[in-house]
Amino acid sequence: MAAAASSVAAQEPGFLKLLLARRSVLVALIVFVAVVAVCVLAPLVAPADPMKMSVRARLSPPFGAYLLGADPFGRDVASRLLYAGRVSLVIGAGVALLSTVVGVMIGLLAGFYRRLDGPLSRLIDAMMAFPDILLSIALVSILGGSMVNVIIALSIVYAPRFARIGRASTLVIRELPFVEAARALGSSTRYIIANHILRNIVSPIIVQATFIFAYAMLAEAGLSFLGVGVDPSTPTWGTMINEGRQYIDQAAFLIFFPGIAISVSVLSLQLIGDGLRDALDPRLAREL
Amino acid sequence: MLARYVLRRLVGMVIVVFLVLTIAFVIVRLAPGDPAALMLGPEATAADAAALRARLGLDRPIPIQYLTFIGNALTGDLGTSIFFNQPVTRVLADRAEPTVFLALFSLLFALLIATPIGIYAAYRRGSFLDQSAISIAMLAASVPSFWTGLMVQRYLATELGWFPASGYGGPDADFLERMAHLMLPSLVLGVVNSALILRFTRASMLDVLGEDYVRTARSKGMGELRVVLRHALKNAAIPIITVVGLTFALLVSGAVVTERVFNIPGMGNLVVNAVLRRDYPVIQGTLIVVATLYVVINLVIDLLYLVVDKRVKY
């Protein structure tokens, strides 16, 4: 036990060092934490009330009285951007979490119980045959467009990816000697799954969850842009772009800033995901 | 051996298509409350809802509904659009042209952009060009395609007038004019989708360039260009074909959004309007057609491996 504990302790700084060795990952991490921080602290840092209308400020250009301009109702774009970011980030994080839990569970069942493997794998194949936007449009249209329903719909769309990873890793780990040893020692199946299998598939799952966080933010923006996402009265980065669309010729900044916000968040998440993958699995690092 | 492999894959495909149908059936029945009432909207009377339920067969027991649905789907009947009052297959076929060409052109653009850069980046691994190619690919995959579309439309089409800004040329437009309307949207979608293909091409070229036979070819005094194009590219083709199959889903998702940006009357626009009109048979039909196409394309790609690479044996 002591040896195991010390080897874990020895791994910790190595992992962080590996993760932050690439400057792009370090920058991405700082940027993403900053984005999350200003959005979470929106009530404290926002320059104005995001819902307050002012006829005279209608479509004020950016970098004047309003830092990032004002929308067609004279609402402060910078403040709206911060509040909208909260919704977009919650949806991204919620989808990453929910699809991980559901997907990994399905993957473990398929990987561990041979009898379930065939049917579950075919089901995963069938789910993955639907393009993500199309399936999420259909699900949201049927469940209704609230924030929770968007999270549920996108989690249904992305869970099969985790199921595939969970299944593949379980199939490999199940055959390793230490699992056999645990079984010989009389460990229950539930104990083996929780303590041996789950612990060993954490790395690929974390990496995938980071990418799904990014994809879910893109998908949410796409759904809101199509007008089939969250209720338009809730500002998200996607609904802001959708609302700004009819003013694109006179006030392109209405679309420009939310687009930048999405891109910066998604890009930093993808860079973090890449960094995590290389740090958690150095064998893959040679690719870059 | 080969015949058995093909047969096994075909059976697998049939099972997955069957599951696709089942999922599409279940999704529409996930709706809380009465789907007929939802489709008709709040003004409808109870009698209207009952009539629509009877027309759609929603008043019959679920197992019967399911069997009828599967039976109809197998004979090519995907139901009737409530809004258009026409068969769903017909409604979809009428809007297939712009979507199919949009997908084809953007795939072409994506390959034209990604393959040469991917090969060169792998060949000059670690160089400035290699690193910028990877960074730009990642950036392209992070920017929402509809946002790029809107920006490009605003500046290149509306302001500079280099491309038609939107639409599909109107009812009298000839084929060339219709295709001209697809150029800018395809370019946008092509750039977005080139990211994945570029990373894949680069990675598979890197693998192949390290192989013994590439070294042998070089030591025989074969020219560098010939080594890369004849020996390496040929063997990197398999992963590249795979990624083209994977791109299909991306292309369809991208097409849905891009058609909305450029106001192209294709299947993407149709499905979004179907959602706003609560035309469930159209949503269901689109899901089935696209997913089946995906399954078939990926099977064809797997079978293509047998042709491209003689070493692949099943």
C-alpha cells in the first residue's frame, strides 16, 4: 500500500508538469479559467444590467459609452455576453457530466457482460448514425426548449461516444491479470467494476469529456442559432448571434463578439483536451 | 472468406438500420402529452386532434403502430407531411439537390485544402508550416460554422459582391446559376471540415513515412516527390478514406446550419422549418434517411478497403 501511495504521489507533479509543459496548454488553461471566472462573477463585474433597455442607446457602436456596444433594445452587449456565457458554460459542463455518467455506465455494462455486448453495441452504432445537430434538433423539438432539455438532448447525442470508449477499455482491462486476481480473491463484480475497471478508464474518459464540453458549447450555439435551442428570452451566446442576425449590415459587432466568445472558449477547451491526452497517455504524445 | 465477410457486414447493416427506424419511432413518442395536439398547436379543438390522431394512426395500440411504421418504412413509405400534405419521401426528394451538392462541393473543397497541406506538414514535420497548419486546423474546428458563414456573407457577398449572398437563384435559375449560389456556402463548410481531414492525413502520413519500405525506396535512389506521392500516399489512403466517411455526419450537420445562414432551400432548412411547424413526420423521415445513408456509406467505405489495400484480409 505504501509503495502504491508513494508512486501516486510521485506521479502527481509529473502529470502537472507534463500538462503545462506546452505553452499553448498553459495559455488555454488560463484563458478558460478567466472566461469561467468573469461569467460566474457576472453580477459583480458586469458594467450594467443585461436586461435594462434604453431607446437612446439603440445599436450604439462598441468602444464608446458601451464597451462592446448596445443591442437593438439598447441593452449593454458586454453585460449580456457575461450573463449569456453562464448559460452556455452550464450547458457545456452539464452535457459533459451527464453524457459521461450515462455513457460510461452503458459502456461498462457492454464491456463487462458478454450477453449485453451485442445488443448495446448495435444500439450505440445506430445512435451514432444520426448526425449530432439533426438528432439534437429532433430531441429538443420533442422535449421542448428549456436549458435542462437542451442538456438532456445533447447528452443523449454524446453519451454513445463515452459508451464506446468505456466498452473498449473495459474489454481490455477485464482480461488483465490483476482483475483475475481480484476475482480469485473473491471480489464481487460490483467491487471489481468500481475499484479496478473504473479507476483504469478514467484517463480516456476525462480527455473525451473535455472535448464533449467543447462540442456541446458549439452544438448549443448552433441550436440557438437555428431557433430550436433554449427559450430565446434566455441569452446564450447562440441566441445573441441569432438576435443580431437581422442587424448584421448596420451592426456586425452584435454577432462578432458572441462568436469570438464561443470560439475562444471552444478553442481553449480543445487545447486543454489535447494537453490532457498527451499528459495522461504519453504514448500518444509522439503524434504531435 | 470474402463473401462471408460481406454477408456478415450486410446483416450488421440491416440490424443497425432496423434500430435506426426504432429510435426514430421512439423519439416522436417521447413527446410529453398528445403529439397530435402538439402538432396542431393551441387553437385546435379536441375533435381536430382526434381526427389527426386517427389519420396518423396514433389512436391504435403502440405495438400495432410500430409494426405498421416498420412495414411502411420497408416499402419506402415514411408517412405524410402534415404541413405539405405530401408524402415525406417526396418532400425530401424535392429538397435533396441543394443539400447533396452543398455536401459534395464542401467535401471537395475540404479535400483540396486538407490533403496537400496534411501531406506537406507530415513531410516537414515540426517545421513552422507544420505547426501553423495544426494551429489553424484547430482554430477552424473551434469557430462555429454559422458564425463564419454570417461574417463571410456580410463582407464577401453583401459588401464586395464576389458571390451571390443568399438563396438558390429563384425558380427560373438554371443549373449553373444554382450551383453558383452554393460556392460560398461550400467554401465555408469546406474550410471548417478540412480541419479533421488535415489532422488525419498528417497523422497517417507520419506513420507511413516511418515505414521500412519508404526507407528502401529512398535508398534505391527514388526521387523524394515520387516516394511521397507513390509509396507513402497510397498507403495512407485507408485512414483518409475513413475520415471521409466520418466527415459525412459533420457535413450533414454543417449543411443544416449553413443552409439556414445562406437561405438555401435544402433538407436542412426543411427540417428546421419542420421543427417550427411541428411537422413530426418530416423530422422523423429526415432522421431515417440521413442515418441510413450514413450506415450505407460507412459500409461501402469498409468494403473499399478491400480494393485499396491488398493486405487487408477478412
